[in-house]
Amino acid sequence: MSALLAGQGTAAGAILPEPTGTDTLSSARAVVALLRAYRITAPVYVATSLYHLPRCLVVLHLLGVRARAAVPPVVPAGRRWWWRCYWWLREGAALPYDAVLATVARLKGG
């Protein structure tokens, strides 16, 4: 995703990748810690796939990050229609789950 941002004209020094997250919520929480460590308050651009972008934005907003969407790559989530449906349905189910966990984490101060 760093390459995607660089390809769209973002300066390499403005890209701060977060490589430690193992899922959406842990990545978002790690990004919050990274932003705090670097004292970054400017809007953050989320670079991910189209089907995953809404959940990332919601979770980051719930954690207090002013996040915006980077233009995602124009590639399907899968080669077959049922595989694409799987990814969209998966995101639909995962969003409320992550939203609750992100809200609880923010209320607890983390």
C-alpha cells in the first residue's frame, strides 16, 4: 500500500507504514499509537482494498483518528462473483464487531 500511495504522488517521507497489525482492529490501534508517538494530528489516509476501506475508516474514526480514504486499487476482491460476495459479506459482519471493540478500547483510553 505504500507503493500505491507513492504511485499516486505521495512523498515517501509522508508515508508511515504500520507493519505489526494482525487484523483490522490491531492495525488501527497500532496506527493510533504510531500517530501519538510521532505527534501527528493531520488527517491520515487509509490505503487498503475497496471492500475493506469502509471498515478501516469507521474503526479509525471510532479510535479518534481523522482518517480519509486513499483511492483504492481497481481490482476485484476475487476472480469469481461468489468470492467477491464472500469478502463483502465478511466485511459487513466484521464491521459491527470491530466497531464495538474500537469503541470499548477508546472508552478505556487505548
